[in-house]
Amino acid sequence: MLVLIDELAELGATSLRGTFGDEAGQRIGVASSQVADLQTASAMQLAKKLKRNPRELAEVFAAALFTHPAVARTEVAGPGFVNIHLHDAWLRDAVSQAASLRQVGTGQTVVIDYSSPNVAKPMHIAHIRSTIIGDALKRVMRAVGYTVVADNHLGDWGTQFGKLIVAYRKWLDPQAFEENPVSELLRLYVKFVELEKQQKAELGKKNQADEGDDGAAADAPPILKEARGELVKLQQGDPKNVALWKQFIDVSMHEFDRVYRRLDVNFDVVLGESFYNDQLAGTVQTLLDKGIAEESEGAIVVRFDKATDGDALPPFLIRKADGGFLYGSTDVAGLLYRVGRWNASRIIIVTDERQQLHFKQLFATGRRLGVPASMEHVWFGLMRLAEGTISTRDGNLIGLETLLDEAERRSLEVARQCNPDLTEEEAREVARVVGIGAVKYNDLSKDRTTMVTFSWDKALSLTGNTAPYLQYAYARIRSILRKASDQGISPGKVTNLEPTERILVRKLLGFDEAVEEVSKALRPHVLCEYLFELATVFSTFYNELPVLKAESDVRASRLHLCERTGEVLKHGLQLLGIGVVERM
RNA sequence: GCGCCCGUAGCUCAGCUGGAUAGAGCAUCGGCCUUCGAAGCCGGGUGUCGUAGGUUCGAAUCCUACCGGGCGCGCCA
């Protein structure tokens, strides 16, 4: 319906120019309405600016919009609303195109950086947000015509590798590593951190006894010094350390890939932090040469001020005093690479809310460098447990695979119970699609900025506003269409519109708007909300009006509505990375 | 100390670039399977939209202050 809305908005603008001159001409807002098919409130919004009575303006709009062939009648209501009623014939005609989308992204490339798990740590329930939101955005952007580069910016570099190398050499349990390498690496890491903490506490005590100089001059714990040493060796290319590091990546990727396969998440490139290593020195030098960065206390920082950057941000550290680089340097290099390699016009990075400041600093730096892309940080609220924050060090993790296993287990139980006709194989497939769908939808259907307190029952719910509800509506549609096909009945033209059918048609026509909104605002829950409303309207229609038992042309008409609804549900779910089944 | 985010029904959340009577799900209570699938449908009711001001034809939405919660602030990522 976006095309119609645009045409009406333009008609309104034209009428304004005609009546009040060019300076009045601007798009007017046309939106769906509770009391009509569409409405505009622009008369009231523009009244003050044009020094006119809002009702007078509304009359101008009402007359102008009435000239559009889709419009059956217009009326002015209240303080200056214009209600727009559409011809049933137009709706009936338009519905056949409901699933089609405008290609607003054609010719543009967008890089989406998401998932980005840390090597040597297991994926747990908090990782699902970046992964699932990023994947949905990728699918939506592609559907509206963007060329999308999905980039998994793996955390495969940094100080934790020094620690891991030390811990691996000291405490490795080879058999445990054989059986489950990543959980063994996690055990080693946690053990290291505990020892580090313990040594630090001892040092603090000793220092207090010696000097009482508040520990400022305290030495680093011996174990940490050792780790730094190994890290330096790794960075200098020491073959043994490099081999270990590569091994860590290999075993981690193996596990990540298994999860990604289950989630049906795919990347076009996997360029981890280490990929940018050889670009870091040059990147920092460029920043220095251009006068964007400066030396400060031995380190290199970018400073910001309100006048040039629009925001008084704290300094952005891009090189440590010891010459080492940080993720700030890596991320700047990443921006340059992405515009250089792919000519990206949008760069979207999906992470949790804690990194907002970092990305403000990064993007401000990018703007100073003249990065010719819109840089967007798509952040989402933290996931926590009822007991508190999820922490690798505290080890209170719920593994992502554990969650997926449980999701499939519960939906298998329900599938067997609800539909005993399914073969064992079918039931398992249903459980897989429905279970994974439920988990994904649970995350996608909330506004991404909402903080999530994890709960098994909510994450795995199969009733109400959930993916299974949408999948169920789809399965019922397929069931009807199968029966029709068996009886040799085909969908035909939409001929009549009962009130419920009219509501269904209008809802179907809102698909393009929902999808386009997601591509602009990068908020997938808008599409979830839309699909849920569509399924709700369909369910009402399904319960209220017979399809196969209606007389022939009504039957063909309703079959057509079923087919369109199924198409939009399937397409919409696919854009969220959620599958459908023919029966469940 | 500075900064970001959040506060809407018992619970979980939509609605926030200002629009008509603030909506869903869960929970709860009552109907609906000899008519296309009950993972469903229909109906019942609940709100100081955190508080107090301000902006205007109109504020859950924008502004200010305060209260409550989460997170972040140069040598980790």
C-alpha cells in the first residue's frame, strides 16, 4: 500500500501548492486509521504555519485526495482530520500484489557486522540477540534490494590469548580438550582469572604492608606478566604460540558453525579482529598525519569537541602507551576496509548496549576521516538472568545449544500430542522448525533496546504471540489449499468482501510498509508485530467464514485470500529467519 | 562526578519523528471441537502511562527537574 500512500501524499502536496503557492508544498502524512482506511492529520499540523483554519485546509485535502481513482470518498472530521475510504474494488485488485516489496536499497551496499562471538568461549544465550537480530536485518535489507555483506567480526585477537596460552600449557586436561575443546578452554580461562584475582589480592596486601601507597605502584600479578609475555610472542609471530592460537580458532569455529547451521545463519565473510592486524599501524599513522589523533600520556588518542563533532565525547584510545593496539584501532581499520573493499554506503554494527560510547567515538572518528557511509550502531538491551548479570568468569552460563535442545524437546512433545498423525520423522522436523522459531521470535518480537531477563518458559513459549502461532496459521492455510487442490478447486478473483475479509485485505496490504520500516529503523520487532496482527486477523476470518464450504465464486475468492495470507506469512517469517511447515 | 538507556494492566511487553476511546500476550473467569486443524476462536476487567511542572488546538509520545532501576566513562573487548 506504500505506493498508494505516496501517491496520496503527493496529491495533497500538489493541492497545497496550487492553493497557497510553492512554499506550502511538502509531503503530507498519510497513515492508516482506526475509523477509515487511511487518514491524514496534516491539515492541523500545517494550519499554524500557513496561518489558515485547519478545517479549511482539510477541505482542500479532502477534495484533492478524492480525485485518486482508489479513493471512494473522503470526509473531514473533528478538528481537521481527513478520513479516506478506499474502493473495495481497488482493495480486491491490490491484494494480489501484497507480498511484493519496493526495492529501495537498489544500488547500495550495506555491511552488517553481527554475532561476533569471542573465540575460545562457548556461545551462550546472550549471543543469540546479536546473531538473530543481525540475521533478520540481513534478510530484510536484501529483500528490499540492498547488496548485503554479512560479516562475522570474530573476537579472535587480544589479551585473552596470552592468558589462554599460559593456562593451556599449565593446566590442560587433554582428554577433556579432546571431548569438548571449547568447554575445556573455558575452564582454563576461568581458572586463570581466579588465580590472577588471588595473586592481585595478595599483592595488594603486601603493598599495603610495605608502603601503604594505595597500591598504585603495585606490580602486576606474576601470572598476568607471564600472559603478557606470551601475548607479545604471539604478536611477534612465535610459531608455537601462533599454532596454539590457530588451534583455538579452529575448535571454536567448528562449534560456532554447528550452532549457525542449527539457526540457519550464514555469513558472507568472517573477518575477525586479527584480520586487521597488519592495517593497524597504518591506520593510526593516518589519523596522526591528518591531525585527527594526538599523543597523550604516551598513548595515542582522538579528542572530540562539541563544535566539530556535535558531541563532547571522552577521548578515544587507539594505541596504548606500550605501542599495542586496541579494538578502537581495529574498528577504525574496519570502517576503512569496508568502504574501500565494498564501497559500502551503510555500515551496521550489532552489539549490546554497553558499547554505545565506543561506537559514538568510532563513528565520530570515521566522520573526521571522511568515511562516506552512514554508520549505524544497532544496539540491544543486555540479557540477564533472574539471579543477575551473565558472566563468563562467574560461569553462570546457559549454553545456546542447551537452549535450542530444550526448545526442540518441548515442541516435539507438543507436536506429538497435538498431531498424532505425524510420522516420527515429520514430528522431529516440526519440532526443529517450531522450536528454533520460537526461540528466535521471542528475541525478535521485543524492541531490541529492551533488556531481557531470561526465563525458560518465556523463551520457549509455544502459545500466544509466538512463532508457533504464526506457523500454525500458515499450516492451516496449507491444509485448506491442499484440500482444495485435491478437489480440483482453484483460487480465483477476490469478489466479495465481508467486513472480516476487508480487514484481512487491508492488513495484507500493510506488509510492504512493515518491511520497509524494518529496513529503515533497523527494528525487526515491527515485522513481528505486523505478522502477529495478520495471523490474528486471519484466525478470526478462518473461524468465522467457511472457505471450502462456501458457494463457488465466494469459495474461489476466499481461497485467494488464504493463498495471499500464506504467502505473506511465509515470506515475512523467512525475513525473520524463521521457517514454516506444511503441517504441524 | 559526567554520559547513555529504561519506568505503560498482577506479570512480559507494543504504542514514542505529537493525533480521535492507551493496546496485545501471559495469568484468571465463562463460552466454542458430528462444519475447512482447539499450538485456535469468541466474550468478561483491570491503568495516578514513575512524580511534578512546561510547550499547544491536542502529550504515554516533545522539553525541564526530580525519584527509581540498568549500563558505560584512556592503556580489556
